Amino acid sequence: MDYRAILKEYFGYEDFRGIQLDIIESIGAGRDTLGLMPTGGGKSITFQVPALAHEGLCLVISPLIALMKDQVRQLRRRGIKATAIYTGLTREEVIIALENCIFGNYKFLYVSPERLSSDLFKTKLRRMRVSMITVDEAHCISQWGYDFRPAYLHIAEIRKLLPDIPVLALTATATPDVVKDIQRQLSFRAENVKKMSFARANLIYNVSRSDVPREQQIMQLLHEHEGSAIVYTRNRAATRELSTWLTSYGISSTFYHAGLTNKEKNEHQEGWQNGSYRVIVATNAFGMGIDKADVRMVIHADVPDSPEAYFQEAGRAGRDGKPSIAVLLAGPRAESTLRRHIESAYPPIEYVAQVYEDMCCQLQMAVGDGFHVTREFDLQTFCINFHHYPTRAYNALQLLSRAGYIEWTDAEENQSRLMMVCERDALYRYSLPPAAERVLWHLLRRYTGIFADFVYISEAAIGSELGYDENFVSEQLISLSRMHILRFVPRRFIPYITFLCRRVEREEIVLPPHVYAERKRQLEMRIQTMAGYLNTHECRSRYLLNYFGEESAACGLCDNCGGDIHSSSDGGETGECGMDIGQQIVDFLQKNGPTLPHDIHLDGVSDRKVMSAVQELLEREIIECQKFSPTLTLKLPVRM
């Protein structure tokens, strides 16, 4: 197979990177293959290229709905037919998608692991011509993996239905035990691992142990190290607050978390990717599928609870191979906060059972009812009605999901979609208002496959092209839907719960060891490893690589190897007049009073040097500001 020609034709690349071609040739030859590729290694190419080279359908199993949707959109933009099945689709939409796969209308079918066990899916799968199975985030199938999902175990049933079809398993992080377990769980016919080294010679790992408020540490790091940056924090509200605070100090910033609408997520992410914002402050919901090679720094304002999560997120810096830095801020209470996370992630089983009962009450689900029933479920309303703390209730629902009682998708914006329900020739018999007719013919010109399947649309894009308001376009589509010309499903932002089994009594709730007790012990071990990372005196890079079973020499660059986390401080430099910059700032504030940081301008001194000196004055408590105040004031009117 001329894999390079396919790569060039569909993806525009001249050649493969790293071990991409090794994996492609292995799975292309029909061998079960496990690909270990660190974040940014180009995993999607390793299954999309061989799938395009062979007859039949590529079945892609992925736990991330947002990533599935994104990859389907990307493939369709390249003229490749792809579809996805996930929570929120109606039974009719699922059947249409599966039937189209049977008839050969699609090259890729993305499906969440929870869908694999349904009789409908297995019945339809038997009639599909499948060329290969891809299991993304394959560590989820191992009970030793940091993100084990019981639904992944259903893949073994799929292998029995398709015994001769090769499997490609992909993951970015896996310890040696997990590597062995993935192959065992997927019934590999022979061990076959293709692995890239996890070592990143261009990435410096540092830990900052300081009592200085983290906001000030972040600002100082951003002034000392130029370029694009990601700041990770656990709390959704903190993403907005910290972004606003940085912006007030002249550092262009935006934020990202799972609670934003898809439109907001896209706007914030695209603004950061195209350089409109230098910094994006985000929860761990950010990062999957981003394509930005020139991130110079990743800062963790909170300590992640596993080496795998930290390694993935820190690894988003320096994908272009240029020097970059990953800094983990560890305040005096970092380790106690980590330990508290264990009790939060694994509340008592009695509490989990109570959450289940309260959830059933809110959804009015009687004992014995509910098998494969999907209902809307708003966590905030639930917590208010039943007096639950949101984080604890969230984790209880996650445990119920892993135990197989429910499938829960957090708030997900379903993009608008539509499908023609009348024949093309019949359209000429309708007498339509001019605006509705313009919208209809625009749809027929712009969207392919609209008569065969649901297609995702953007009312805003249609309105922009036709000169209409977005809401006006929606009104025309609703009108066409009422006339039975098309079926229109407007977008909604709503979370869902699907009951995977009939409702049981609270006393019957059981959390198996692989869901609760064993997973809790594993989390304790991972947190212990992260605490060890904070306190180790050995090379940071070597410490992480050893965890993943890879031997390495000391990097020579991290803080433990003698590197300096504050490598380019400008606080002591002087301006054109020979005066210390800090004294000039003091004089400026004495003269002008409370001032916004980015309004301080000194002759012959760059804004970057000014802001670095401001940070030093804050640390020395010569000037001060409220935690999220945009203005600076003198603490004492002194000469330095």
C-alpha cells in the first residue's frame, strides 16, 4: 500500500513522524498492535491512513464524545465519510447511521464503549464489512490503568463477533503492567507493542515550592518566559477569575472548562490557538485534540492526582521540539489537598447508594423500571433539591457509571442537525415563502448526504452566508420541519443519564472491587507517587520516565539538576536613566496614585521588564493589590 500517497492526498503531510509508519504497516498487515505514543505524537494518523488504504469500515471506539465529534467533522471536511454514535441521539438516528454503515456509505464509525453491549449495535455490526478496530485511550480497558472504564470490557464481545479483524490499541500513557493488561484484555493473538520513547529532551520539568500566592507566581513565570502558555487549575470558577486577573495585568488571557457551551469552547480555544490570547487558563477538560505546537510553557496551579494526567498535560508544551518548560506549583498544603482528594473521589458506598436513590426519585424512576431509558439530568438542580455537595455527588455518579448502573454524560451541547424527509423531486411541488426557500436551497447546495443521514449544521454560518440573523434561520428551519420537508433537531445544552439496567433498591447497590476498593488503592498509590515527585531530589524527568518503565539519564536542566526556574528575571535591571526600575515604579505610583499595571510606562524600559519588576515589588510587599483587584497601590511611601 502507498501509505505516503494517502497521507499526502488527504492530510497534506509529506511523510510520517516517529513510529507512525511502523504502527500503520503492522496493523495494515493484519497484526494486532498496541501503539504507545506520547501526547502530540499523531495517533489519529495511525488508524485513519491504513483504514483509507483498505476496503471496508474502520470501527473506532473512543470514550470522548467531544473528540469523536471533532474527528468526524475533520474527516468530513477532508471529503471522508464518517459518523458517530453517542448518548443524546434518538433510536431512529442510531438506526440510520448503522444502516448507512452496512450499505458502505461510511469509512469510519466512531462509537462510545457503552454502545457496544446493545443488541441493536451487535446485530447491525454482524452485517458490516469491518476492516479494522481501533481502540483509543486503550488504558481505559485495564483495571490497572488510571482511568479504567468497565464499558471497555465489552470490546472482548466485539472481538468474538469479528475474530479475524485486527485491533489497533492506542494510548499516550501506560505503565509496563498496563501494557501487558491491555493486550490480554483485547485478546491479542501475539504480543506486539510499538513504543515511542516518552523522553522529551526539549521539555524542562520544574516544581515551585513557595508560600507566595499562586497568582503572583504565575504572573512572574509568564513574564520571565515568553510565548504561548497553558495554566491548569482544578476549579472551573478559578479559570475565569485567574484569566481576568492576568488580563488586568496586561497578559492577554482566556479560559476553558467543561461547563462552557461548545460555541464558547470553540471561540476561546481558537482565540488562543491563533494568538489572540497568549494564555489559556483551563481545567483538565482542555487539551484533547488541540493542535498547537508552539506552547512554550504549561503551569499547573494545582497538583494533579496521577503521574499519567500530569505527564499528558505537561506534554502539551514544546511539541515543535523547541525549548519549553512545565512548572508545577506546590504550596504548603499541596500534599494534604492531594490526600483529601481520595475521600472526595471515593465517598462511602452508603453515600453512593443514597445518591442513586435520590437520582431515581428526581427522575421519577420506579423500582424495576428504566432499562435503557435516557432522561435529562441537571446536577446543579439535583444537588439543590437533595442537599448534596456537587463534587461529592459528581464522583458518586461516576462510580455508579463505572459500576454499570447508569451512563452519565456531563452537560453536552448537541449541535443542530437535520435530514431531508421528502424526495428531491417532490420539493418542486411546495410553494414556500422566499426566505424559507432560500434557506432550503442553500442547504441542498452546502451539505452533502442530507437525504441519507442527519448532518450537523450551523445556523450562524448559514445566516452569515445568506445575510440573515441566526434566530431567523432557526425559524425557517422549524417552519420547513412542520411542513415535513425536513427533520430539524435544534441544538441543546443538556446532560443525560441513561439507565443501563432496571432500577434496584438502594440496599442492592454493589460497587465491585475493580470499581471501588481496588481503584481507591490505586489512586492512593498514584497520589503517593505525585507526592514523591514533589519531594524527590533526583532528576524530575528521570523520575517520571522511571514510573513508565523507561530508563534515562538525568536531564541536566530541571530544578533538581541545577536549572533555575526563574531563569530570566529582569527585576534588577536598570532603565536608560540609570535608576533601578523598581524605584521608578515606586516614584510613578507616588505621583499618580492607584494605577492599572499595564498603564505603568517607563522611558527606555520594556513592558516585560516593568511587569517583572512589579512582581518583585509585590513579593517584597513594597506595593500591594487585592487578590483580584486590577489596581496597584504603594504599601509604604518609601525610597528603595
